[in-house]
Amino acid sequence: MSTEELSKGSVTVHARNVGGISEAEVSFEPGVTILAGRNATNRTSLLQAIMLGLGSDRASLKGDADEGEVELVVDDERYTRTLSRTGGGVALGGDPYLDDPEVADLFAFLLEENEARRAVARGEDLREIIMRPIDTDAIRAEIDELERERREIDDDLEELEEVERRLPELESQRSSLESEIEERRAELETAESELEDLDATVEESRQERDELEAKLDELRETRSELDRIRRRIETEAGSIESLTEEREEVEAELDSMPAETDVDVDDVEREIDRLRERKRTLDGVVTELQNVVQFNEEMLEGDRTDVRSALDVDDDGAVTDQLIEDQTVCWTCGSEVEKEQIERTLDRLKGFRKEKLESIRTTEDRLSELREELQSANAERERRAELRSKLDRTESELDSRRERREELRAEREDVEAELERLEGEVDQLEDDEFGEILDKHKEANEIEFAVGRLQSDLDDVVDEIEELEGRLADREALEAEREEVSDALTDARTRIDQIEEQAVAEFNTHIETVLDILEYDNLDRVWIERVERTVREGRRNVERTQFELHIVRTNEAGTAYEDTVDHLSESEREVTGLVFALAGYLVHEVYETLPFIVLDSLEAIDSDRIAKLVDYFSDYADYSVVALLPEDEQALDDDYRRVSGI
């Protein structure tokens, strides 16, 4: 369904056994919807239900349920997600709104642990976050294919340049042949006229004359055959020379190639498969850890009333909820423990999750390196195999041409012997009486033969001119095709740069506007700089683009200085992270497929600024759903729809 269709009407979400929700149904109209309420009122659970229906996998099943579901109704279209508890965790099924939720999870579903939002506070690689949805391997493969296409077109155009240089020579050759033919035909007319005069004055035996003329015809045909064989020998010699040059070029390219790589393609592919499986496993571990952390945080905040109700009753049914403020009931063993102890455990779990996320990034880097290594090895082997195959074909063609040349040479020797025999027989037929007329016949025959040979040469030249002119007619189309390929190649080569530049521009523009709107007195400027850095990848140093976050403040003396992320206030960090996520939302045009932004955990920002921030974000998505505490939602426009009592 298109964004335009979705934005026409309301969206209804029905959730059962999601997070802390037993069952709930809420409808959303285009614009801003505020989920107002205290902690433990299932606001975050409803946001997770919305995300589930839209396609995200980041939601939890209610603690006391074995299965749950979300139904998302957009006009008359229904989208579903199911949750089922299994031995290894929670399995998801159904048919959500999005087929691939990656960009939405990164840039539209802005809950507390959203990666784009947290990347700023944690000092993580901002470029990696922005570029993660981009299939750089596919872009590199597209670049390789376009470069190959352009090389082929360049080769064709280079041949056409040679054709263009050859045409004037052929035109001159044609004119010369036409002139020479005209001269030789004039000589033939003269010889034939003189022969007629001689025929009129000489009495001769018709039988002897016929025999002589027959021998002369046979002699002419034999000379013509000999000339044809010689020309074919010259053609074969030219082909042999061209093939020899081609073979030398192929051999030279083969010699210039580096020694065959010792990369075992099967081993690399197996390692890629292993790393992919490892990444899938790590993703599963991170998801499970997130569910555990989220569940325990909800328990600490008092959101999971269903579980607490079960724990607050002892074996005798007595109420045991008169606990001191710093203590709580452990929901795993039922004993009283200090909240601080659980919080320390949670911190360790979060640290472990961070380690797993780092392992995922390390695995992804290694996967990228291996894919590049595999692609390079395959390209080199394919080129080497292509050259060897071409060398084999050239050698085979050379052998064939040489064999044919030897056959033609043997045939030429036979024809030369036959020609010598015929010339001897003609000489025997000559006598004093017929000497002059025979000489004239020979002269006429030779001229006629020469004219025929010249005409054959002229026909060949004309055919070649026509062929070359036909090929030149294709040059305009080839040049247009090359321009298209070059444009596509430039686009592919700059696509990644364009995305990076746009991301930086979007962030810098929006953060400047937002900071101005929110009026942070001691924060002059926050901006991202796109820089090139030499980094170590495996055993190589490579150039990589990085995003550097700069923070500028002014001290009491009025002097500007650059600060660090660590010194941002919690409110400033939250705003910066949210604006970074918004930049990703716009750069990847998430609004084209998902006109939704959900916001949660804004408590670190004061109420007035939350109101301004929500107003600002609402300009970029048709549907904005925001979870707020009652004291924060009061600062927002009264026209915004409120939902409470979930």
C-alpha cells in the first residue's frame, strides 16, 4: 500500500498479550497522537504493538501468556503478527505491513534503545548506522559490470577510429583502381582492334587456330587460378600476423597479472557462511537480552502488574507488599532483594549486550572484508580463465590458418607446374606464320586477365568501404550508449557519497533549526563533519569515510570552544540522537513506505522542549505517536489527540 493511500484514513491497532497488554484496541488518525499516562500504564507496550504490526521484531510476549497477536487495520487492509512462546524464546509469524523493517527499526521506531538514537550518546560509528541499510556489495558489483560494459564499448569505438583512419586510404585505392581499369580497358580495345586487322590478313587453318585459342583460354584460366591462390595465401598470412599479435597481447596480459591467488574460494565461502550464522546467532542473543532487559526494567518501574500480583501472594494467601522503598520482591526466586542489586545485574546485562553488539559489528566488518576478498579472487580467476580460453582459441585458429596456408602453397606449386606445361604447349603451336598473331592473342589475354584482377580488387575495396561505412553509422549509437553507461557508472560510484553527504547535510540543517527552537543557552552548535581516515582492516590500511560529531560551546569569557559528547547534558544528548534518527528517516525516504514515527522515553527533556520537538517531528510523518507522562503532555497542543487508560 502506498503512503498516499495509508494517509487517507485511520489506522487501528488491536493487541493481545503484547508486553504488559492483555488486550487493547486503539485507532489513530493522521497527525499527532499522544499516549498519556504514568509509568506502568502500558504506553510502551502499545508502541511495541504498533511496531509489530508495521513489521518490527522488537516486541515481547506477555509474561504469563504462551501466545499473542497484533492486528493492524489500514482502511480495509489487514496486517497481522503472531507471537508464540517456544523452548528457545518467542517465535514471530504473520504478515506485517513492511517486508523488511530494518530502516524503520533504525529511523522510525524511536524508543529508548533505538540504535540511531543511542549512537550519539554512546559515541558509536554514526556513518555505520546511516549506511547500514545500503547494500554496498551490490553497488560494487554494479560498478564492476558497468566498467566491463564501458571497456567493451571503448574497444568498439577505438576500432571505429581505426576504421575512420582507413577509409581515406581505401577511397584513394578505389580511385586508383578505377583509373587503372579504365587505362587497361583502353589498351585491351587497342589490342583487340589490332588482332582483328591481323585476322583479316592471315590465312590459317581453322583447326590449328581453334586449338591454339583453346590452349590460350586454358592458359588464362590457369593464370587466374594461380593469382587467386596467391591472394588467398596473402590473406592467410595477414590473418596469421593478426592472430600472432593477438596471442602476444593475451600472453602479455597474462604475464602482467599477479601470481595466482592462494585464496581458497571454498574456504572463504565456508567462512562467510560461518560468520553469517554467527551473526544470526548474535542477533538472536541480542534480541533475547533486550527482551530480558526490557522485562526487568518494566518490573522495576512497576509496569508488569500481572506478574507482581502473582508474586505479592504467599503460600498462605497473605498480602506481602508492605516493602520498604529500596527493596522489592525478586521475580525469579520470590525473595526480598535490594532494587540496587537488581539494577547492578541489569547494568551487567546491558554491558553484555553492548559486547554482543560490538561482536556483531566486528563480524559484519570481517564479512565485508571476506566478501571483497572473494569478489576480487573470483574476478581475477574469471579474467585469467577468459584469457587462457582466448589464448587456446587463438592458438587453435593459428594452427588452422597455418595448415591452410601450407595446403594453399602446395596447391600453388601444382598450378605453377600446370601453367608451365601449358605455356610450353602454346610455344610449340607458335610458328613463323602465326607468331605475330599469337603474340597479339597473348597480349590481349594478359590485358583481359589484368582487367579482371583489377576489377576483383576494386570489388573487394568497394565491399570493404561499404562495410566500414556501415560500421561507422553505428558510432553515434555506441557513443550514446557509452554516455548512458558512464552516467550510470558515475551514479553508482557516487551513490554512497551522495547518501553520506545528504545524511550530514540533513543532520546539520535540522540540528541547527532544532537547537534554535529549543533555545539551549550554552550550546552554540552541534554538527557532523564527513572526513576520510586511514584505518586498519585485517592486514591492510584502507581509506574509510567517518562521521565526526562536533559540539561547540561558549565559555563565560565569550570564547568558543569544542566540547565532547560526554559533556552534553542528558537532554542535549537525547535531542541530538533524535535529530540524527530524523536525518536517517529523511535520507532513506522512510516516509515513502512508512509514514509513521513513534517516540518514547522523552522524560530527560523538559516539557516545553518536548512540545516543540514533537511539533517539529510531526512535519515529517503523517502519523506521529508519542508516549508522554501527564505533566509533559500538558505542554502540547490541545488539538492533538490523546489516548489514555490502555
